Amino acid sequence: MITSLLSRELICLELNATSKQDVFNELASLLAENGKVADKDAFVADLWAREEQGNTGFEEGIALPHAKSAAVTNPAVAIGISRKGIEYGAEDGLPSKLFFMIASPDGAANHHIEVLAELSSKLIEEGFVERLMSVTSTDDALSMFLEKTEQKSVTEQESKGFLIGVTGCPTGVAHTYLAAEALEKAAAAMGYTIKVETNGSIGVKNVPTQEEIARADAVIVACDKQVDINRFAGKRLIQTGVKAPMKDGQGVIKQALKAIPFEASETTAKAAKPQSTAGLYQYLMNGVSHMIPFVATGGLLIALALAIGGVPTEAGMQIPEAACGTTS
């Protein structure tokens, strides 16, 4: 999908930006100039609204600003490179140098997440980022995304065994899919087949069946959010952060294969339950947030009415009944 959303006109190898705001404006301008965004300012506002949910600056100089926006007329990905780096608020505290701005139409459901998932497979390729940072022409940069990488696959007959992975990060965006891709590549390199469940913002995908769990040699739970692990009782299992497979996928798998069988407990059962509660709380707070402007406006109108037509009484300022249009 990502290859169909890219063009050389949407790639800038030398950003002039010196701040996060500049990055948003410069890449959004590229999208607008190429007919992908109808209202640049509205799209930038939506980018900032997304940032309020969680910073899109990740490790190793990569940032993935994205937004679903009514200002987007055609889905697209704009790429920018800053040689000096820009303070973006990245998780590792380092400047961001490589920017992927994903513009997704407001009615495109989870289009941006699908692009992020596909982009993850490129970013996790050994040496890909370094090669992209060193290109000198937009044609070369574009060809890097268009080229198909030969994926090493392991057949059931060749496989040394079967593994299960579970990935998930709090925002359910980039790390969820980067970690899944890392586990898949590490497993293939070691001669194992693997099924990875992703707990992303578009829901839980690729859930292993009971039969698959039964035949799994080991389970890797690489999550920074609560997931149900009691279903893996009796299996060799390790729990780690979502970033661990990205740093050393094969090392994580080796640990899992040597782990002791996992025993379910009430503690782990309870740990899995807050997920639904947290989801309900999130929806309630989201509703409250949307009601705040109406509540504030109503309060201001009442105060204005009291200021203009109110009279002092023992109970405080009140609107006289005559002013309300009542008759005795």
C-alpha cells in the first residue's frame, strides 16, 4: 500500500525546518502542492491534535507524524530528511532526522494504521534507514520503497518449531507493528515459524487459536499494555517490553525457548481485566472532553444573562419572572 502513496514529489531530502512546527508546515505544504491536502492549516491542526494523544517521535531519529483529517483529499505519505536533526520530543531524547508524514482521509477508517504497519516492515530491515539517509536523489529514495525485499520463509517441514508472539504498546501504533515485524524476521532467521498477535489501535489482530497455543514451543509477550496471558498456561513464556524484539529479536526468542512453563494465577487474571475497564474509562472521558465546550458556553451565557437582566435577591442574582415572559 505505501508504494502506491509515494511519489518523488513527496520526498524532500533536505528539510529547511528547524522545529517541530516547521516540519509539520513544510511536509504539509508538499502534500498540499501535490493535491493531497485541500487545507494545509486544517491538516496541520489535526496533526497537532494527534500529537496530544502521544508524541510520534520514536527512537533512532525516526518520527511518524500522522492524522486522519477531513482536509485530506487523497491518502499519501510525505518523507523528509533533516541532516542536523530537530528537537521533536522523541522517546530517546535524541533529535529526529527522518520524518514520515501520513495523510489519511477522515472517512478512511484505519487507513493510516495499515500504512504504519507496512512502513514498519521497511524500517526494520537491516541497514534500510542508513541507506535512506545517505541517498542523494529522490529517485533513489523512491526506488528503495518500491523494491521488494525477499522474505525468508520457513515451511512446516523445515521448521524447528512453532512460536507465538504478542505485541502491543499503549498507543497501539508504530511500536506494536515494528515489534511484530522484528519477531517474524528473527523467527525466520532461526528456522522457526511464528504467529504474532498485535494489540494495536485497530483492535486485536491475528489471535492464536487454542490448537496453535497447544502446539507452541514458546510464547513471547512483548507488550507495554495489559493482555490476557493466562491462556498460555503451561507454555514456556517470557514477558518483556515492546521494544525488546526490535533491539534483539533472536535474543528474545532464545530466552523464551529456555523459559520455565508459565503458571496462571489470580494475579495475572486480574491483570488482564483492567483492559476493558480502561477502554470504558477512555470512552467516558472522551465524551466528557467533547461536552466541555458546550458546558463552558452554557455557563458564559447564563453569566451574561445575569449580568444584563439579573437583580439581587437573598438567594443571589436571579432573572425576574417578568423578564422570562411570565405573567401573574
